[in-house]
Amino acid sequence: MQTAAPFPRHIAVLILATLACSFAGNHIAARIAFDHDTGLLLAMLCRAGVTLLALGALVFWRRESLRLSGATWRWQILLGLLIAVQSFCIYSAVARIPVALALLVVNLSPIMLALLTWLLGGPRPTHQALAIMGVILFGLVLVLDVPARLISSEAPDGQWIAGILFGLTAAAVFAIALWITEHKLSNMAGSVRSMLTLIVVFGTSALLGASDLIPGGLGLPSARAGWIALGCLVLLYGAAFSTLFICMPRLNIARNAPVMNVEPVAGMLLGWLVLGQLLGPWQVLGGLIVVSGIVLLAYRKH
């Protein structure tokens, strides 16, 4: 079967930037849905379910094999559980703190992945990579407005702290998931791996909802705006995720993947335009430093 020719680079970059904006828009819609009492698990169920249907159709159309060894199945199930935790944590962060702030914290996962790979016997990060990581962490200090919070006499904001901790947990869990994908499941077709992952995410969300371990996890939106936001969340995420896998063979991901790191910047702009979430000048500068550093790390790797 002849492989389709890659898109011209400017087209590939435009597609990836559009997908990044769609993923950012999914989180903006999620915040609106949560503000209207939509349950986190309901959002995860709807998002995973619709995207699963699209990926299942893609796998069926391509006639890709689902035969896996026992060891591969174990790693695949673990990957699905990790992504379920990551999805819950990032939505929990988005529900508590500005969307851009949550996305910037979650985007620390490349640093965590590099350190995890080193810890598990992989190559040690170079001095240049460590320097870039240091710059990224400095940018994060500005984003989180740490100096102002340290000198403030006000009591710490519990919601802010919880949101940051959820974001850091999402970044750490996603780093582990990326390591498993790269070292244990790299021989699987991406669409099959993602479809099986979404099956685990959907099943985990359904079981948690049925057990009522998370109060209000399956709560329905209390207003029309919440229903519309839930629909937009599913549409934006499902369309972006499916488009990514359909077009992936022509996007030259190895070269152009860093473009996806514009998601936090898009989240910053959309959060301001749609939600009125304003970050201070130093926070915006810190956000740009974080994104620039992550892009530099990605380009060095590739």
C-alpha cells in the first residue's frame, strides 16, 4: 500500500496549530461546563465515548490487528488507567484555577519524562537540556506568581493550591504514560493503542460513577450553557483527536510536533476572551518562557 505524501510543512504546521487550539478550546468548554455543575466523570465519559467511536471506526476501516501478547495487554491496561487519572486531574485543575495556568503546569510533563527516563537507566540530560529545564522552572515560578504569594499576608487559597497539585499530578502521570508508550508499546499502531486506552478510560469513568466514590461525578449540567459547553467539549476534543490520527502519517510529527505546545498560549488567549480570566504581566511573561523552553527541548530531542 503506497504511503500518502507528507503535507507541505506550512500546511502541517497550520493543521497542528489548529488542533492545539481545539484541545485548548476543549478545556475552556470544560470550565464553563463545570461552572454549571457538570460532573467531571460525566465530561470524561462523554469525551472518551465519542472519541472512542471515531477511533474504533478508523481501526475497523484500516483493518488493524487487535492481537496483543499478555505482557503487552498488561502495559496497555496500565496506560489506560494512567490516562484516566491524568484526565481526571487536568479537569480537576481546570475547574479550580485559570485554564492557561492549568495547561502550563501540565506541560511540565516533558521535563518529568526526561528525568524519569534518566532515573530508569536512560541517557542523562545534557547540561544544555538541564539549563533549559531550569529556565522553564523559572518561568513557572513567574506563572504561579510565587513571589507575590510569598509576601502576601492573606491566607493561602485552598482552591488554588488544590488546582496546582492536580496539575502537577496530571503532568507526572502523563510523563509515566509517555515512558510506557515509548518503551513498552512503541510497536503498536497509534490508533489501536489510543482506542484501547480510551476503552479503559471510559470503563474506569463508568465504574467510578456507578460506585459514587466521587460525589457529583456524573452530575448533569444545571443550565443550557452547561449542556452547550459539554457538547462543545466533546466536539472539539473528538474532532481534534480523530483528525490527528487520520492525518498523522502526513504531518511529519517527528519534525513538527513542537507546534502542539501552543496549546497553553491558546488557552491563555481563549481564557481571556471567553472566560475573562486575566493573568498578570509577569505571569504572561512566565508562560511564554515556559512554552519557549518546552519547544526548545522538543526541537533538541528531534
